[in-house]
Amino acid sequence: MTMLEELKQLASVDLFAESRKEDAFVGRPFYLDFDRLRLMSNDKWKQSVGGVPAGAFLLALYTGEAGIDEAILLRVLRPTKLPTDDDMVMAMVDHYKEAPRDDSGTPLDSYTRSEFQFSGLECRVIGTFYRDETRTTRFAGDLDNFYAPHNYRVVKPRGNVLEYIVNFREQGIPGGKGDERIGRIRYSSSLRHHTGDEVPVYVSALDFLGKRTALFGMTRTGKSNSVKKIIQATVGISGSGVKIKDEEILPVGQIIFDINGEYANANQQDDGTAIFQQYPNDVTRYSVLGKPGFKVMKLNFHRSIAEGHSLLAGLLDDDSSTYTRAFCSIDWTEPDPEDRSATTRYGVKKAAYQACLKAAGYSNGGAPIKFQSNAVIMGSGIPGLDGVDPSKGISLDDAIAWFTAAWENYAEAQGPFQTLKRQKKGRDWADEDTQTLMRFLTRKAKPGGNANEAGFRKLMKHKMLHTDTVANPFDDEIVGLLRAGKIVILDLSQGNPDIQRTYSDRVSRKIFNEAMDRFINNEQTNFIQMYFEEAHNLFPRKDDKDLTQIYNRIAKEGQKLRLGLCYATQEVSSISGSILKNTQNWFVSHLNNRDELRELDKFYDFEDFTESLRRTTDKGFIRLKTDSNTFIVPIQVDPFKVAGV
């Protein structure tokens, strides 16, 4: 059957009738409150249902009145003590003393053997299935009442009943566009008692659109495979005609910040399951370095002044020297064209910055630049300044010589610049930003001083990010692709950590600001999903209190802007609490550290799985919580498949 046919069949399941079958019986409760149920079971009963592992779902069916359809959904936590356990232990020890080494001693009588088979189980109360006045099956994430334990009969759902339970949503059983099978139910690493057909689990892409999704787990436990399944589900709903609040979903843009290069490149370890192979007509790949099949994330720093400076400022963010901080803080807001004085000073500042770029090896292809000098400066007799009219256009090499000579003579009492300052009643010819740039260019802290600072040399190691071709900034191009519903992969695997963070921050901020502009202007917009691998390398740390960082803002404000955030990491504790608290979807696999597990315990009821998450290392064994599902479901994620591979 097709998936749609399977789901239609699933929708016809009568949960209450199917659960009353005798072969599902597990035991009887002897304690019940709003949070816990304790039941008595028997080895034979447990064996007949294929075992009762920790994490398994059970149903406590209400049997106190005829015609009442109500079942409490439970999760098995651990063994619990029965009132008779002490007596059983004493009898067992006595028996062992009679046959301490083998089974050749006195055999157990049938009564004692039967008594030894009873045991207790403690379960968490997850919620209640019931029928409302229209006979529609509903699920609530709590109890509004409970009766004496003897009014309940506990069964283990299997087959289509279990499938119905784990795929139940507030609006009913899945089956619409955007629904994708994510995997199958799996309770434990050991599958010795696994019997019967597998129970599939489905997710809806609507759970991820505009939401926050976390994937936690050690390396090689299936995080990337799960991300690919999410991308696959999102492609399935993109432009499908599905509506949210009567508004049809536009094609969804998706962008992957690929730290390790496993999405952008064919990956032998994953049998070639790269996203670009699955959707070759919709994927555009970018790289820091030029290589076949990729666009290069380079800027023409001479044409994109503000964008290029912002990129350099990000790369110099850790440099604490005063003059570097001043360089990074330069304001490139263009003045009002009607303000001639401000426009002139802006032109001089821009030319000084371009001279710094040229000195650092950022070519502009030989194009001349223009800026305003002054008659006093042009008649100063100073080599490099005298007789040079930059307003007519000069080369960048001549501009370097011009600003070098200007800074060398800037403080001369009888020189042109101090003369102009006196004429303008104390106002400097060069504004503060331009003076910073002349210092950066000449590497001299003071006019006429010694060149003992690194200055423009700090920019030289980043010149591979520059191109002298005429092109739109790459981040503008990326936003355009995302608005067209395409998939963009940024291959950051060949960049150092500083470049990775800078590019990630820059593109994320561009997407956020563009989305905010659309929101403010009340423009129709599509969803954009953002995926971050190795998020601990990019996101703010847990103890970082700066909530204005771009990832915090996307986490807190992204939903109203239709920006979805999906992040994968091995370190729960490394992620800012602001991001974790706004996360709706959780994929959690093996974590070997108690500190990480303690962080996880703070969310939903993941404490039920702490021990199994620490012990089980199976790849793709995930504990899944999605936005439309009230409870956590343990699953084995299906491998991501590429068409034709």
C-alpha cells in the first residue's frame, strides 16, 4: 500500500475495541495518582505481549462502568516493589540454599513457582484517550480524574493500535500533504523479544515550519540523517497547496550551514546521501573556496563597501586593540545627498578605506577613484598632495601615496590641514573615521610617527574573500534563492572557525533583517528553514547573556517572521538557554555525559529516558518530541534515501 492508503486504514482503527483483546493483557494496577501508576504483572503475561521494556507504552483501560471509553496512556519507567516482595525474596533465598549450584535440588511446587513470577512496574501517566459527546476519539495530556486502581486493566498496545497512538495528533491521524514517515517504534537496543510487524511513525512538515528543532547526540548517532529526513518532509510540503489559517503555503526556502561538508558533497560514509543529489534542480551550493559545482562566497570589497567592512569587522571581532576597534566601528551610513559637506567627507572616508584595501592586496581591477581635496592642500608643495586633484580620478596606488602624505603632515602647525582647521574654526578637515583609516593605512599611531602597528596588514589574511568582478553581494543572492523556494547549502568546511562564524552570522543576519523588513511592511512571505550543523561552534554559549545575538533573535522572534531554526550538536549544555526554551521539536540520541543529560532532563519528560540515552549507542535510535505530539516517542529513524542510489 502507499503511505496515504496506510494512513487511511489507520484512521479507521477503534482504539478501545482493539485494546480490549485478551492477548494484550499485561497486569492490574495497585496504585494510581495523577502522575504515576504502579501495576502487578506476571512473567507469562509479559512474555505473551513480547516483553515490557523501559519506555514502552501501555494503556490502562477503565472497566468500572459499561459503555465508558477511556484509557490512560502510560510509559514504563522501572520495576517497583510489591507488598509481597520481601516474603518472596526470603522464600527464594531458602530455595537457593537447598540447590545452590544447579537445578538438581528440590523442584519448586506449582504455587511457589507461580508466586515467584509476579513483579511490579512503575509507569508515568502521559495522558488520557477518551471519546467525547460526538464519539470522536480525543487525547488530553493529563488526567481530570482517577478512580480506584481495581477499576483499570492494563494492556500493551501493539500493531495498528500502537501505530494509532504514536501518530495521534490533536487534529487527528496524519495523512495530508507534507506528512512523511520518519521511522518506526523502537523501545530498546535489544530486539530479542521484538515480534510482529514494525510500527511506523510519521511527522508533519508543519511541525517544523517556522519552529525551533533541536537534534542532540554523539557523533555518528544519526543526527545528520534526521536532518535530511526533515528537509525531505519540508520539500514535500513546499508549494503543495497546504494552507495555514486559510493561507496557502508558498514554496519553502531552506538553507544549510554545512560545517563538515556532508550535505554539499557526495559522502561515501553515508552512501552518497547528499541533499544536492536528491534535489539537483533546486539546490545551489556555495563555498568559501572556488571548486566545480559551487558558487564562491566572495565580495567585491570596493563595490560593497558596507557589506565588506561588516565582514572584516566580524573577522576582527576578537582583536581588542584600540585602533582596530575604531576601524571596526566605522559607520558607513550614507549621508543625505543634499548635505554637500557630509557627502564630501563621506567620499574622502570611502577613498581612504579603499586605499587600505589596496595596500592589503584587495585589487579593484585598476579602476580610478575620486574624492574631493582642497586648493590649500593641492598648493601645499607636499609630494603626493601638491598639484594632485583626486576629484578628476586617481589610481589606488596614487590614493595610497596621497593619504600617506596627508597623515605624515596632518599635525604640522603650518601645514595645509592645520591651516584649514583654523579657517574652519577648529573643525578638522578629516573626520574621526577618516583619521582612523589613515592611521590604519600608514600603521602610524600619530601623524609623522613611526610605523609600528600592524594596521592594514591585519586584512591581508582575508583577501581570499575578495573578488574584483562586478557582482551582487552573495548574501543578497542567497536571500533571493530562498525567497524563490530553493535549497541553499553553504559549504563552510574549508574555512577556519573565524570565517565559519563570520559567514554564518552574516548570512543569518541578512535573512533575519530581510524578513523583519517584510514583516514591518506587511508583505506576503514564504517560510525559510535554517539548518545548523555543529551548532556549538556557532551559537552563543549557555552563559552568554547577550540576547541580541542573531541566533537568540531567530529563536525568540523567528516564528512571527516565518523563520525556522534547526540545530544539531553533541552538547546540550553549550546552547544558550534562550534558544533551548523556545525549541518545540526534539530529536535526541545517545549522550554519554551525565552533565548533558541533566540539562536535557529540564525539558518535557526526557528524564524518563536518561539511563537508556546514556547506555544505548545504536545509530538512529532517537527519542522524538514534535510540536503536534504531546509526548515523547522512541523511534528508529529510517535511513535517508536518494532517488536512483
